[in-house]
Amino acid sequence: MGKNNKRVKTSAKEEKQGKKVMLIIGIAAIVLMLLLIVAGSMMGSGA
């Protein structure tokens, strides 16, 4: 019974960490997209 309880605790922690990682990846993707749009518009107007 003790083993099962421990496993549930770790899985809940992993789930929380996974959500955090997904959030960071999502923000990074949005930032990269914005940078690409800005760089593209700058290159377009410069050329």
C-alpha cells in the first residue's frame, strides 16, 4: 500500500512538471514565431 501511495505522489508531481514544460515550450514557440514575423517584415522593408 505504501508503494502505491508513493507512485501516485510522483505521478502527480510529474504531471505538474509536464504542464510546466508544455507551458514553457508554448511560450518559446510564440516568441520564436513573433521573432520570425518581425525579422521577415524588417528584411522585406529593408530590401
